[in-house]
Amino acid sequence: MLAEFGYGVLLVTFLLALYSVGASVYGYYNKSASMVESARRSMLLTFPLLSIAALSLISLLVNGDFNVQFVYEVTSRSMPAYLKVTAWWGGQAGSLLFWSWLMSAFASLVTLRKWDRDQEFLPWVIVVASVTLAFFLALNIFFENPFARLYQTFDGNIAAYTLAPANSTPIVPADGRGLNPLLRHPGMIIHPPMLYLGFVSYVIPFAFAIAALVTGRTDDRWIRITRRWSLWAWLFLSFGLVLGGRWAYDVLGWGGYWGWDPVEIAAFMPWLTGTAFLHSVMIQEKRGMLKQWNMVLIILTYALVIFGTFLTRSGVLSSVHAFAQSAIGPSFFVFIGVTFVTSIALLIHRWEDLKAEAEMKSMLSREALFLLNNLLFMSVLVVSFWGVIFPLISELFTGQKVTVGPPFYERANSPLFAALMFLMAIAPLSAWGHSTIQTLGRAIWKPTIAALAITVAIFFTYTRNWIALIGFFLVALVILVTLYEFWRGARARQKTQGENFFTALSHLTGKNRRRYGGYVIHISMMLMAIGILGIELFQNETQGTIQVNQSLELQGYKLVYKDIAQWDDASTGVNYTRATIEVYKGGQLVTELHPRTDYYYEAQQNMTIPGVRSTMADDVYVLLVDWEPASAVGATFKLYVNPLVNWLWVGSLLFLVGVIIAAWPEKDPERVTVRATRSARQTSAAD
Amino acid sequence: MKTNLRFTFFVLLLVLAGLLVAPVSAQGAQPPTDDDVNAIAKELYCPVCENTPLDVCATQACAQWRDLIRLKLSQGETESQIKQYFVENYGARVLNEPPREGLNWLAYLVPPVIILAGAVFLVRALRMMKKPVAAVPAEGPRVEAPADDYIARLEEEVKKQK
């Protein structure tokens, strides 16, 4: 009964979303405030309704109603209750519902804001949010119903149906198949919601952009309203990516965190356009330029968000044919096409209104450098996008399946990333409007010399790999320039205000959160870059089969195999095999590690959990590859030494701090510059 | 003639010795280590799983393929021969990059062409933006600011607060 109820609620919500689209459009064109208000209230109602639907599904999951196909597929009796709840997004149908639920939450949040000055945006923000919501709900209602029940029809087939077919009997399996073991890790429990939060929150800035295009209010008001939204969206997306990497490192057992897998790239692509957008909106705010480009970026981000969900949900990655057979693939394809074409058509329609208000004064001005930054981000996007879709094109046209793996992406993207780092070093020193070689040179020579000194030190003490040296030089340069900027600002305050240095620093940051938050983010990115350089260039591995008390050696580490134990955990249905290994460095015992293999009986699947000793210098990462009873042939271990990788995780924590500084609400409300109000006046006069 | 005979005898002896020694030396060579196998497996993709390099793939099938690599290595096959064997049997998808032939060239050529086009477009757009574009008047001193303007403004602001 609960399943039918949940499906009914989904249906009602879907109709409500459609209604709010219609009412909004009608209200806008007939200047009927009450219709728009009615649309807004229906939009608001979708959130409690979808919460009820979600609670129904969670209740089915927790109570183990295996007659419901989704419950049967993602849970089992032995799973702990919290996993039964998080299994909500552990399968296709549930995760689509999760998407819708988040969408309605964000749409409600945004419709609850004060709209007094931006009333004309409201109907179109509702339209975009509701259309997106209706699309995802339609996927659940027509193709992937999480509430469908299993029935055996008269001809003996068992399948899931929304409504009981004639002459059928319900099937209630004794136990479910259980959640994929890979998805039971804490990282995987938080990672998808984080990514989805990022995905869904980008719909809001897009909605405002479309509202600006439709209403013709093309000043930078939409950007100012959504500035914080975009930052939070970016934070969630970034953190989703980092958590995904951490999960891969901890669970997938291949010694790395990022493999340029299409699924990873699917989430990385909107991040690229989102990051470019974060930078280029500043040019519009400060200089009234790039308005058309910002529209392009946010439209692309939205399209890539939907495309990312499509890539991971439609089966298109395994084969173009799987895509054609999947129920939701073609719908996604059509939806992306229609929304993209409509958005671009709108943009072309308003093209003239979005002309720049100022001229580019210098190729070295900050806005010119930001443009270059955008070009680089777009280039990484082009490489990534092409790498993901090329195998599909190849299969479609020649029938030949090919793989586009890490060498392709790394070769193409490494110079682009290096160029981005170089820009990160010089852009903070350039001024808006006007910069010359002289002004830039004056500012940068000291940090450059210091960075060179650091690089020379690294050359003599750590590595002579020239790619690494270029990388470390750029890292040092960016960090030094950024610190220099903090120091310069704080000194200025110190002189005039008589504050002590640290008070000056904190006031400085507080006065211009976005700028200095951004700088903290830059530093955090460089810490991550250290980790990436370390593992990409210096990772070392060896594998061997050893008997008890024998050892494996790699890069100054000696691993001695001490013991192995194997046992069943009846409550979770898992068989554990756990080795004990002593790690020596320079003859000294540094730690004991326990690599394990977990065998899940239900899923008949192995998980290889590494034993890791992590320091800032390197990680010792041991996998139990295969094993025999300890007395016989011994056990096979794979040992990785991953230098510097910890900097990646430390950097990501600092990243969090940076985004929070940048997104923290300012004390004074959004400052609207003279230019913005002027152009707003022009637009309203034109209306 | 005599020297010729002696030479022939010598050569024959060498060949015989070679024949005798060859199998011995092959048996005496180090058997391929796990690291040798992984070095090749790392560059190949599992023919059946989605996007999983062969060296880290945990399935039984992949373990057998790794054993196959080991066998081929011990038979003296080179890395490229082994890769070729996998391509012939399982298709180009086992390679970590599309082989550079035919339509696959598109994989390598399209991104640089688009990026170059983007760069050209950007340079032209920058040039266009350098000319005055709109009738909107220049925006006062804020725009004309010299490089150190930010600090100057900061100082000014702080003074005002005093």
C-alpha cells in the first residue's frame, strides 16, 4: 500500500510541477501577480510532497519490503539500518528520486527569498526549476519507478509493475540482493549526495540566467543574486569530486584516486565550466564585460550537469547500444538537446543587449588574464569531453570499440594545468583595466626569485625530474605570490590603522572575503597539486608472493608478512581475510598494517581494502592481492609507495576553508555599483 | 682447403654448442616477476570490464589474462608482441589509447584544432574589445586605476574609518 501511495505522491508532484510551469508563464504574459504567486506556492508544495514520497521509499527500504523491486535490488536483511536508508541513492530509480527531492528543496529555498526588487525574474526561475523537476519526476514515473512491485504473470515471468497486471501474483523474495559492497563505504555514502548537491544547485544560477534572458533584464543583477549560490554549488561539486577520489583510494584498491574514468569526467566537466564561470562573472561585475560569455558558461554548465547525470545513468558508457536499450537514455538526450537549443536561441535573441560596456585596455589587465584562464578551462573541457565521447563515436561509425585512458588525458591536460598555474601566479598581481609588463614585472620578480631558490633546493635534495621541477616551481610561485598579496594588504592596514599584523590580516580578509577567500582556495589548489605531482610522477609499486616472516622491499621500506587470519561475520554476511604486516623504515619498525579482502556472500563480490600508513612525505599502501593458507605458498601483496599524496587531502580541507570565507555573507548587503544601476535603468527604460 | 675444412668444423662445433647451450640458458633466465607482468598489464585494459586496467582488475578472468602475460613473457615474447596478441584477440579496446590509425586520428586531432580555434577567436575578440565598443562613457577613475590602486584605496578606506 505504501508503495502505491508513494507512486501516487510522485504523480501528484509531477502534475503540480507542470502546473507551476503553466501558471508562471500565464502569469508573466498576462501580468497576473496572483497566478505567479499560485505557481510559486505549487513549487513550494513540491518539497513536502517529495519528502513524503522519499520517506515512503525509506520506510520500505528499512522495513525490507522485498516485494518492491528497488528494495529487493539494493537492500538485504543483514544490512545495518543506516545503510538501508542510504541505499536510497544506491540504485538508479532511487537516485533519480533523490535528484528530484534536492531539486525541489533548492527551488523552494530560492522561491522563499525576498523578491521585492527582482519580481520579474520569479516566474522564469520557477519555470526553469519546475521544468527540470518535472523531467526528473517523469523519469521516475514513466521509466524507473522506485515503487514498482514484483509480480509473476500468468505466463510465469517475473517482472516489476507499477500496477498489478491481470492474473498475476505478487512475488515476495525472502531476502534482497543487498547494496553493492563498493557502495557501503562512508565515502561512497556521502560522495553521491555531494555531487548531486553540486549538480542541482547549479540549476539555480542557470534559472536566473534564463530569467534574465527572457525578461531582458540583462544587467548583472542575476549574477549578483546567484553569486553565493554558484559558490556553494561549486563547493559541493568540488567536494563531491574529492570525496570520490578519497573513496577510490580507500576502496577500489588500485593505489590511486583518479583514473580518468568517464564517470569521473562526467562530474569533472561541469566543474570546469563552473570554475571558469566563477572567474568570468567577476569581469562582468567589475567591468561590465563578457556578459554573453557568462551566459554561455552557465548554459554549458547546466547542460553538462544534465549530461553528467545522463552519462552515469543511461548506460551509454558501456556501449551505445546499451544506451539505445535503456529506457531513460533517449529521454535524457532529447531533454539536453531541447534545453540547450532553447537556451542558446534565447541568448542569440538577447545578443545585442549583452554587449560589453567597457573596452579592453591591456592584454595584461586582470580581465584579459581571466579570459585566458577561461580559454584554458574550456580547453581542458574540450579534451575531456572529446575523450569521453570519442569511444561512442568510434563504436557508432566503425563498430570498433576503443578505450581512451589516462595517457590521452594526461598528455593533453598537463600543459594546460601548468598554464593555469602560471596564470594563478600572475593574475593576482595584475590590475583591473590596466597593467603593463613593467607593473607586473615589478610585482613578480621577488616571488619569482624565491620560487627559483626553492626549486633549486628541490633539485639538490628531492628530484631531478624536470616535469616535477617545473611543477614545484609553479606551485611555489603561486603560493608565494598569494602570500605576498596577503602580506601587502595587511601591511597597508597595519601602517594606516596601527593594527597588529594578524588583526590587520583578519580585517583585510573580512573586508574582501571573495578576493581573499579566493586566494586561500588558490593556495589549497597548490597543496593539492603537490599531492598530484607526487603520485603521478613518483609512484612506485612492486608485487610479490611471500611466506610468513619473508619481506618485500620498496623505496627504503621493508614489509614483513607476519600473520593472516580469516573469519566469517554472520551478521553482515561478509568473510574477512586480514593480513598483518610490519613496516620497517631504516631498520626501525614504523607501524603495523592490515590489508584485507572482504568477500560479500550475497553479492559474491570481493573488496580489497588497503592497509595504509600515511605521512606528509609518502603513503605506504599495501594490498592483499591473493592468498593461500598461511602455511603453504604464502600470500601475494602489492605494495605502493605514493609520495606526497597526503597533500591532496590536506589541500582539500584548506579548500573548504577558502570557499567558506568566500561565500560567507558580507555584513553590508550586496553593493550595487553605479554602473549596474545605470544599465538597469536603461533596460527598464527600454521596456 | 684444409683451413676451410677446419673452419667448417669449427662452425659446426659452435652451432652444436649453441644448440646445447640455448635451452639451458632459457631455463636459467629469471622467470618473469609479478612486476614484469604488471608493467604490461598496467598498459592494457580488461577486455570485459568497464574501464578497468588489467593490472588492478580483480576478476577471475583478469587473473587468467595476467597468467597469460606471464606465460608469454616466459616464452620470450616482447611487450609489443603481447599487446598485439591482446589486440588481435579482443580488439583495440584493450589498449589504453585508440591506436593511431584511420578514424582514430580524430581522437588526437579534434581537441587541438578546437583549442587553436578558440585561441584565435580569443585573440580576435580581445583585439575587438580593445576598440571602443559602446557609447557608454568611460567609467571614471576606478577603471583607470594603476596597479597599486587597490592598496591606495585600502589605505584611503582605513583612513576614513579612523
